[in-house]
Amino acid sequence: MKQYPFPKNRWTGAAFGLFLFVLLLLARDTIITSVIVGFYKSQFLMLALMGLLGAAFLIYNRRNLREIVTDRRLLLMALLALLLLLPMLVKRDWQMMYFSILLCLIFPVFLTFFTDTNRVAKYYVVILTLLSVYALFCTYVLRKLGYAGIVPRPSTRTNDAGMVFFDYGLCFAVDHMFWHRNFGIFREPGVYQFFLLLGLYLNHYHVRWDKEGVRWIFTILLAVTMISTYSIGGFAELGLFAVFVYLDKKYYRTKAGRWIGIGCVAAAVAVVIAVIVEARKPGFVLSPLYELYDMFVRLTTPSDSSVDRGSALITDLRLFLAHPLFGTKIAPVLHGTNHNTSSTLILFAILGVAGGLAHLASWIALLWKRERNVFGNLLLLVIFLMSFNTQNLVADVFFWLFPVMALTEWGLPLFRKKEA
């Protein structure tokens, strides 16, 4: 595909990095959006930013407008619009959410006019890692110093669920001395884990670093942040992803790789033993290790979250099977169960088989590698399905950004080859 890039210099690079940074802050699933700026205002600001970027692109490429308006990517945008709006029209379901998802689909296609997945991935990994380092510092250092009276405590924010957070600007730490979960800028640790897993994957498979050591610095920082969320799904996904990368990149073939593998297993066993020993002591509930113990309890016994997520799967599947072609109206899907969190089945339920398969196809385009065996590709896909099916992310632009860019880059050249 032909690209129409902006000038390659540090100013345009910095401007695009700042654009993605603000876009992440205004994403639907951040505390900044839900508590500080407000949902509707943040969405209008996001639209304005995208509009400014689009205007800048057209002005800079005004001599190429004829080529741009006849580019196949505009046809792809039209097909995506049909995919989203046809179910809305057929069902007469007049909800703005269709347009929100459509924007999330069209925007990545637009980005491919002047950049690619690998370049955007590098910006994303750097931005997310810097935010993660700051979140670790605020949650585990500044917050503790504030409780000890060594530094002033910042102002607080309260979310819709009544949780109180210290506002550190680009991090929101829970105002609870003995609760250790890291929220970063996101509304839930369960949401944070998806963004972190995406960053880990992009870091290893899409970002090109001049030195391999840089890749591992980012990996360690993102992995530590994933652990700090104390998300059950996040722990499982991180463990499976670590095994996947270890085998896929064949690190076990080197002596250093074998020792690292042994060390990671030994560290995991040591943590389990430490939790068991600590659990026998009085006051265990005040220990940071209690969060790990509580995760095990929630994993092995019924809890509100596990019941809700199981109910969401059943409800979404039932609604999809009742209306497989164009799906069900949005309200019965989102409110048909308490906290509908299954992103994939939500899309099948509200858009029907075509919309659901388009969603899966985009993630396959991002994750699937021809040179990798089928089992490895399926394992990676399952890891991500675990990640974004514990939260409703269907209208978050970053849920679609990299998959749709990858689908555009992979899919459109195939049609050109067939015609040739």
C-alpha cells in the first residue's frame, strides 16, 4: 500500500507521540475520562484531535488528493461503515454506540495512509511504559510517604463505585493504606492488564529496537506493572505469555535462556511458599502478600466477579444465537446481565456473525504469523481472548487500533495480488 507520510523529523515525531499520549488519556476506559474530564467532553475532545490530524494530513498531501480519494482504504472504510450501520438500521436501534465503534474502526485505517503498525507500536510501548513507571512510583512510594506524613497527600477523586483515589495527575492510587492494587490511569486493574499485555506483545513482535537490551528493559517494567495490578487474568496471561515467548523465540536453546527459565520457575515457587508461610501469621490481612492469597481464593471459590463473567458469556451467547444475522439491540445485551464483560461475545451479540468475525479476523491479522506453528498462534490468540473478555472494551479506540491497522496492512495487498 502506498503511504503519504509526514516529514520525518523530531518535531513531527514528537507531535504524533503527543497525539497518541493524549488519545490514551482520553480513552473511554481511563479514570481521566470517567471522573475528571467527563465522558462526553472527552469523546468530543478525542473527535477534535482526530479531526485536526485528518485536516493536517489532507493539507500536507493536498497535491495527492486525487490518489487519496481513490485509494482502496476508503472502500474499506465504507465496508466497515456498512458492517456497523446496517445492523443498526435493520434493528432500528438508534444508539450512538454504533458510531463510537465505527470511529474506532475507521481511525486505524486512516493511520495506515501515513504510518504503519510497527511505528505506532513503538510510540505506544514507550508511552505506556513511562506511565507505568510513574504509576508504580505513585502507588508504592508517594502514597506510602503520604500516609507516613513525610510528603503532603494530594487531592482525591471518587469514581462512580464510590472508590476514593489520590490524584497524582497521571496516576490514581487508591486511598486505602492496606490495598495494594495498581490502577494507573485506568478505571480498573482488570482493564489495565489488557493495555499492558498489548504493550508486551507489541514490544516483542512489532517494535524494532537498536539494542535487544532495550526490549528487555521495557519488558521488565511492563511485567512488573502487570503483577502490581493483582489481576487474576493478568497473572494468568503474563505467565502464559512468558512461556509462549520463551518457546516461540527458542530462548531455551541458549545457556543464559535456560538459567533464566529455571530462575523464573524458582522465583514463582518461592513466592507461593512465602504466601503459604505468611498466611499462618497473625495480621496476614495487612501484608502485601495477602493480595496474592486473595487472588487464589477468588480463583478457586465463587465470587461476584466470576459469577458475573460466567453469566455474561451465557447471556451474550444466547442473544447471539437468537439473532445471529444482525444481532440484538444494544440495550438488552449490555443490560441483560450484571456487568457484561465479554468483549468478543458482546460484538457477536450486537453486530451478528459478520461483525463478530470481523473482530476476530482483525486480532488474527495482528497476532498470527505464518512461520509459527498453528498451536503457537492459537495459544497467543487464546491469551488475548482471555485478556479482553474480562472487560467490556468494545468502544475503546485502543481495543481496535493495532488489530485493524494490521488487518488493513495484511488484507488489502492480498486483493491486489489476486487481481494481478
